[in-house]
Amino acid sequence: MSSQAHSIVMLRRNFTHIGRNPTSVFNAVLMPIVIMLMFVYMFGKAFSVGVDYIDYATPGLMLLAVCYGLGSTATAVNSDMTKGIINRFKAMDVSRGAVLTGHVIATVLTNLVAIAALTGVAFALGFSPSASALDWLGVLGMIVLLGFAAGWFTVALGLFAKSPETAGLAAVPLVMLPFFSSAIVPADKMGPGLREFAEYQPFTPIIETLRGLLNGAPSGRDAITAIAWCVLIAAIGYLWARSTFNKRA
């Protein structure tokens, strides 16, 4: 069986596990929607962002939807390592790369489902983007690239952790990082120190790229920076994951 076929088998296995774990489904799909409802209805009128708050917040919440599913990915990867599943796969001559790739692809597809649900709720709340069909393709591409990068980095975290519990905790900083970006409020409205951190951290240019695309006015500078960050994070995650996997397996 080819490596590609092995990856498809691993992907089906991962989706079966996700379907049997309601907590992971809630975290990945429903929790971002809960946060959207909370910010739009509870805090939306407290923020002065120059546009309807739902239009401002939706791009940042899309990124948050990507991050909220990462904890279950890290836990699943670590469980495979610590519970002897990898050794069984080795005995079955399953490609090592397929095990990791299956987790990453499952993460990306779960992200797309979560963001589709989130976008549907955003439209119900009055979201009115000015994006053209080409802009929407750009949004999709940015989300896939982000999910791919975050997926590999999370797989690396899961492999590096000593137990499933610590693997889940290791992904928490990735979940919190969007709150210290331009996702909820513009960076220039933050205090000194936090403002500079928000401006130069990886998620802000990604959010601003999504925001520009959805507004029909994408920024080439933000897009280049966002793509560069995603490629860097993906490369670090991939190399770290393969190195750790080879040592532990």
C-alpha cells in the first residue's frame, strides 16, 4: 500500500476518533461560536472599531476557530505515542509519515468545518463582507495554509509532551495568543507593551490579511508577512515533529 493510501487510512481513523469524542467536537466547532456570541452581544458595543463589530471580529474569530481545535490534536498525537499504537503500526508496515500526515489533514478539515459553521452564524448576526469570489478564494487559501502550519506545529507539541494531559496543556498558548492580537480590538487601542506585542506577533498579520480580503481591500504587505509566518511555523513544526517522532518511535 502506498504512503498516500496509508495517509487516507490514518485520516479515516482520526475522524472516527473525533466523532467518538464530543468534547473535541465542542472545542473545535461550537466553542468559537459561543465566543462569537459572547463578544458580539456582550462586548461588541463597548469597542469602537469604525465598522459593525461583527464585521471587524469575524476574521479574528476565524483564526480563533483554528486554534481551539489544536488541543485535541496534540492529545491524540501523544496518545498514539504513549499507548503503543505506533509500535502496532510499525508491525503492520504502515508508513511513519502517514501517521503524522493523517493528524495534520484531519486538523485542517476540522478547521474548515468549524469556520464554515462560524461564518454561517456570523451571517445570521449581520456579517456583511465586501469580498469578491477571488477574495473568498484567498480567505480559503489563507485558512488552509494556517491550518496546515498550526497542525504541524501542534503535532510536534504532542510528540514532545510526556503525557496526553501535558500535550493538551502545551497547546493552550496557541489558543490564548489570538486574544493578544488584533482579533478582538485593534492593536493601536492597546496599552504600551501589549500594543507592540500584538503588532509583531504572528497572528496579527494573518488576521489583517483575512480582514482585508473579506473587506474587498487586501493588503499585499500583510499577505506576504502572513504567508511568511505560516511557512516558517509549518517548517519548524514539520522538522521538529519528524525529528521527535524518529527518536521516540
